[in-house]
Amino acid sequence: MSHTEIWIALSGMAIVTVITRALFLMAGEHVTVPDRLQRALRYAPAAALAAIILPDLMTWQGHFTVALSNYKLVAGVVATVFYLVTRRMVGMIAVGMAVYTGLRLFVG
């Protein structure tokens, strides 16, 4: 690929990304979603996130492992409990990373 083709591809991807993400903001209050659909979609992001993250947390060194030796899973559980108690997303990330780093450095 030439430099021109690369810049065209990057520009096209940027335009598509901005349009698809800004479309919801530009529509504003002109588009309303029925209450029934809003209730149904309330937990969809959490379920999708869990479906993406759980397989990674359940594997340790290439194997499916549900044990205390799986530091990723332990850190994920601690971070989830922290979030359920405090409802602080940034704190959850910090606690999860601190637990994971501590386990890797001091236990393993």
C-alpha cells in the first residue's frame, strides 16, 4: 500500500467512526426509545461485557482454571465485590489491578 492509500483508509475509518458514534448525540431528544425496550436493554451492556471478559478471567497460562492460583480470576472477583459495595468504576479498576499486580509480584 502506498502512503496515499493508507491515509485514505485512515481518514475513511475516522469518518465512519465519528459518524456512527456522533449520530446518537446529534439525534438528541428527537428519537425516543419505548420504555419496554429501555428496560430490556438496561442490562445488555453488562451481559456483553461479562461475555467478553469472563473467558479471559477463567484462563490462566493457557488453561481453563477456576482456582486461587488463577490471579486474574481472583483479582476480577475482588474488583467485582468492590464495585458492588461502592459503585465506583475507577476504584474497581484500581483495586483489580492492585490485587492482580500484588499477587503476581508477591505470591507468584
